[in-house]
Amino acid sequence: MDLKNLPYSLRVLAINVSKHIDGEKITQDDLDAIINWKVGNEISFMPTRVIMQDYTGVPLLVDLAEMRSELARRGLNPEKVNPIIQSDLVIDHSIQVDYYGTSYSLTLNMKKEFERNEERYKFLKWAQRSFKNLRIIPPGKGIIHQINLEYLSKVINDNNEPEIVIGTDSHTTMIGGLGILGWGVGGLEAEAVMLGEPYHSIVPEVIGVKLEGEIREGVTPTDVVLYITELLRKKGVVGKYVEFFGSSLSKLTIQDRATIANMAPEYGATVGYFPIDEQTVKYLNLTGRDGDKVKKIAMELGIFYNEREEIKYSDVVEVNLSEIEPSMAGPKNPDERIKFGSLKIERKKKGNIIQDGDVVLAAITSCTNTSNPTVMLGAGILAKKAVELGLRSKPYVKTSLAPGSPVVVKYLKDAGLLPYLEALGFHVVGFGCTTCIGNAGPLIKEVENDIKTYGIEAYAVISGNRNFEGRINPLLKGTFLASPILVVAFAIAGRIDINYEEPIAFDPNGKPVYLRDIWPTLEEINSYMNLAMNPEYYISQYSTIFKGDENWEKLSVTPSPIYDWPKSTYIVEPPWFKEEDGKLEIKKARILLLLGDKITTDHISPAGPISPDSDAGKYLLSLGVKELNTFGARRGNHEVMIRGGFSNPKLKNYLVNKEGGYTIHFPDKREGTVYEIAMEYKKEGIPLVIVAGKQYGSGSSRDWAAKVTALLGIKAVLAESFERIHRSNLVAMGVLPIEIEDWRKLGIKGDELVSIEFTDLNPGSRVKIIFENNERKVETSGVLRANTKTEIEYLKSGGILKYVLEKMIK
Ligand code: F3S
């Protein structure tokens, strides 16, 4: 097999395919398409591992449990349903920052986490004991991608093949930093792979990012990833692989690479891949894995990076690291990078304790950055210098530290830096996603009052990767992404428009303190680096990874082939095998929502708190539920999720003149919530469609965004363009993704009836679309965005679950 000149990421794919050719599911054609780099050709291959987090993993396992129930109902052996490849689920998404700023915060938050989520955790424990090849990592152990990086990944697996990891979380790409091909997929696709189906994709373009120069003093890996995100978003890399190479590759540590690979979904790429090299070997050896063995096999397989070899890429983008400046990104999108210090805020409104432009939430959060010792040590050093000058965080700022692995706390403690972070309110609140996933908990009461009473425009600063509207806290004007070092600085300053020229605070004697006075130097950071890379920390941390704390251990469950669906408001038997099969022709559908550009999966299916005034909240209250919890935690209950569909308060539907989850029923033009109106159409037997703009479904791998779409009765989404994972999730739920021209140019108003006609049914088929009402008729065509023949089969079967079950029965 001649892999010469092929990008390393494609070589990994080719090796995988060559090892799994069986002439049926995976064929020589798949291999030829990769080796000859036939961009756009459909290929099938076998991922070697699946990782999940609990928000997406619970519904996935609920689906598997339901498949078992369905097999039993049909008189078949339920234990046919079992993952056949190693599958790991990390419980990291559910912890919320209810308590912060004290040494008890962690214990109290974890206690609350178990109180809120006991029913889900019992289900997960049942799954752990009842399914083969499934490992569960209990709460409190860290964040999925950081654990994957520090422990779970082998790079080359026991069969001597390079790992390909799919994960039910978009930031699975982070593992690209360690030379592993990995990306986020919908839970539904992951289910199929776990049950032995190959993963289907197309041969991608590969964009080479040539790294040159050196990161300047005062600039962090976070600044680098924000720069790359902006650059590649502008370039346009959606659906493509990004592979890093160049003379500066060797200067980036694995953690720097992981930070950059993490944000691949934000720059739009399928993967951000760093080939295996000496840095990989060093990191594996340091973290208790056999780097030298990996090197030997990688060299034999031809996937060990060789700077002298000329690789052909589809296109090359050059990045001179020395040109990157300190930055942050926001207030609404991760690619809205601004130079640090350039923001100007007019202070028009004043409340009792805050005014416009104040920072009220500062969170060191997210696997993106807490996995990176450079910025974590940097944050600690800045905190030390600030505290020694007598500075403190502003009292109206909710501060938190939620590392993705307890290793971080060990090295911060050893370095003597943790007490300084704590003095500024950055006590550990949890080892999980917390603020990054929207579980920041409530703001300080008086702050909330000021925002509500005076309409103050306040901000959050987080060291995460996403800041879509409403994600972190719907009361905020916006959220900025920045390095953990800047997060601490913002907490001290208490305002968002700080810069290098003006003081960020005054010491107790009234002397101004400038950011440059307390900024950590690279030399200072490096003086602690050996502590952060102490192999003992990693080995001792991970020796007990599958054992939970006493809260977890005392959950008592009995393994059984079929799940005994309890009376629960968290885990409810889903209706997937009861719903009608997919009918692809659509006649006289109504437009449920008329939407703009960049509709995110947060807009479609929010993850945050359930409001008591919402349809979902009222439903739960009617059942006597006291703790409404979050949508993320309720994803095992379709009744709650469907009521939360398109209920994000920041969602703008052009059919109504306000934000929020409202729409109009036609023809009577009655307004109601999206759920109410959709159910009314359902009763009337009227199919529904959504019409939207560009980048529909950006954000996460959340398959609930597609599931609620299907449950609401939406048969097709007509959009200018789709984001990769959400598009495939729609297909997996039997919903047609159809690309159309800009509806604004077509003159669509939203009150039309919509019919969709097919002449053939193939990947990329053109379809005829007619929008009509008494006054006008618009005829146009669209492209069915089913990318592969298998996806067409999913659509015909009414979704992937029915497709897989039927195959299993045959
Ligand atoms: Fe969690 Fe945010 Fe990472 S949601 S998995 S911390 S990107």
C-alpha cells in the first residue's frame, strides 16, 4: 500500500480500512478511494473506540435499552444488542456550579449533583453492568476529552492499528492533538457503530496548516487557537480535515496541540490533526503509556511525522505563530476574535452593584484550556502576584475553577499556586464541564436583580470554547472566551473593557496595578512545568478511574438483559419503534419556523436550566417534580425534550415578532409556543418543515436537536447550508436536510404551504420545492443533503435505529 505524499490523517484512514476489508461492509473500493484520494467518494471504515459523555450517552444507552425491549417484544434475544467495540462513557456534563468560592464548594456541588441525577446514574450503572464492552467513568473523575488525552487513548491499539475514535461530543477532535483521528458524531451514528455497523463518510479534502515561527512572550495557546479559529472560519474548512505541519510543529506540546485540536468544531473542520511525532512519544511516556512502542509501530505503518517528506494537501494555510497577539473571542461566537484591550464599552446604565460592561461571571472551565498546564500555571502565577499586591476579585463576580482532571489540582497545589487562586475565589467547584456546558448555576442574586431591574448589560468570561447566545446565562449580554490567565484578570478588574494601558485595579494603598505588573512570564511558567508533567500524578489518578465516590458506590442496581423501565421523570421508554416510517414525499406542509443564519443546536434543543414557566417546566411541575434540573440532564425523557424543542429564549423566529420559543399556527395566525403549535398541527395531520439560513445546526453533536425536530413532526429542514454533525443527525432521525437558496431572496414569508417532490432518490438528488398560498407561488429546487447511499437507506427506513434493528433481526 503506497501512502507516500498522502496527508497523515488519510494514511490513518487507509490503514484502518485495509485491516477491516471484508468485501461486504468494507471493500477494496473504500481503500482505493482513500489511497487515490478521490475527494467526495463515499467510504466506510471501522472506528476502533467510542467515547461518550452523559448528556449524549444517557439517551444513546436509553435507545440501546429500548432496542433490547423491542427485541424482547418480538420474541427475540435482547442480548443481541451489545456494543462490539470498546465504549467508554464519562459522567462529566451534569455537575452544576451551585456553590462556589469556598473550600466546600466541590463536596456540596457533587452532593447536589447526585441528588439531582440519581435516577440517571442508576440507569448508567445498570448499563455498565448489563452491556458488554461498556465502561462507565463515574462523576468527579474529570472531563471526557481530558481523560481521553491523559489516560484512555492508546494511539496504537492492541491490534497494532492506529486508533480512530468517534465520540458523542463534538470536541472529540481534541484527541487529534495526540495523533489520533477522532471527531464528534451524533449519538445515533455512534449507536450504529457500537452495534457493528461501519462508519460512513466521504473522502475529505485535507487543508494543511503550516506552522512557523514561535509563540511570543505574553501570548498563550488560547490566543493561538482563537487566532486559528478565526482564520480557518474565514477560509472555510467545513467538512474538511485540517492537518498541522511545518517547522514549528515540534515546538508545540501535546497539550498545546490538544487545545488547538479541541476547537476544530469552532473552526468548522471535521478534525484538527497533529501527526504522531517525538512530542507524542514524550507525552505518552510521561503519562504512563508506552510511547516508544507507539513510535516503533507508527514508523512501520508510515504514520510517524517526517518533516522532510513532502505531503500533498488540498490547500495550505500558513500561520506564523510569532504574529499572534493576546486575544479574546465574543460576545456571541467563538470566531469573533478581538485583540485584547481593544474593546470599548459605553456605560449608560447603573444598577445597585453593577453597571454596563461589568464582568459578573469568570470561570476557569472546559477541557479546551484546563488540560493545558501553560495556561493553568499561568493563571496561578497571575493570581499569586495579584494576591501578593493585595488585590481581590470584585465581589459581584461569580468565580469558579473546574479542571478537566484532578491532576491539575495536584500540580497547582504542589506549585503552591492553588491558595492564591482560592484567595481570588477560584476554588474547585467540580471536575466536569460546569460553565462550559451552561451549568454555571445562578448569578449572584443582587447581580441578577440589577440586570432584571435596570437592564444592565453584563458579561461572562470563560476559558471555554463556546459562547453562543443563551448558552452560559440568558441574562447576560454576552460571553467572551479567553485564557484562564485572562479569566483571573477579568475577575479582579470586574469589567470587560480592560487593556494594557490603564490599571486593572488599585492595591490597598491606592496604587494602580497594571496587567503587565502581574502577567506571568514564560520563564515563570516553565519553572513549574516539571510538576505538571509528573508521571506519578497521572498513574495514581487513573488507577481508580472506574471507581466512584461513596455516592456512586452506594447506588444499588441489579444487572438484567432487559431494562425494567421505572416510573421516572428522567428515564422514560422512548417511542422510536412506534412512530410511523419515513415517507419522503412531502405535500402541503406548514412552515413551523422561519429562521436566520447560524441556528445552533443550543437554539434547537437547549441544554441549560428548565424554566418553570416553559412547556417543559409546566409539564414537570404538573407531575409534582420539585427539582426541574436542566434539559441536558433530562435527555432520557423525550416528553420533556420535545417540550423544550426550539424554546431557547434567544431564538428568533421570523414568523413572530419576538425572541423565544414562539410561533404561529396557520391559517388562523394564532400564536403559541413551538411545542403547542406543533402538537396542534400533528392533531390536524399536517406535516411540518423548517426554513432557515446558513450554517443550520452549528454547535454540538447533540442528537436531541435532531430528535426533537422529528418528534415535533418536522419532516424536512430547508436551509442554505448545514453543519456537518447536525446534518447527519437529521438524516439519522429520518428528517430530510435540503439545501435551498436564501429564503429571503426567494421571497418566502412563512405562511405558504410547502410541497417537496423527488424525481430520484440518491445522494445529492435535486428536489423540486413549491411554496404556495392564495397570493403567490414560488417554485425552486434544492439539493437533498444525504451524502451516501447508506444515508438514503436510513431516510427510507425512517431513521437509523429502525434500520439497524431490522438488519439485526434479518
Ligand atoms: Fe465539556 Fe465543554 Fe469539553 S462541555 S467536554 S468541557 S468542550
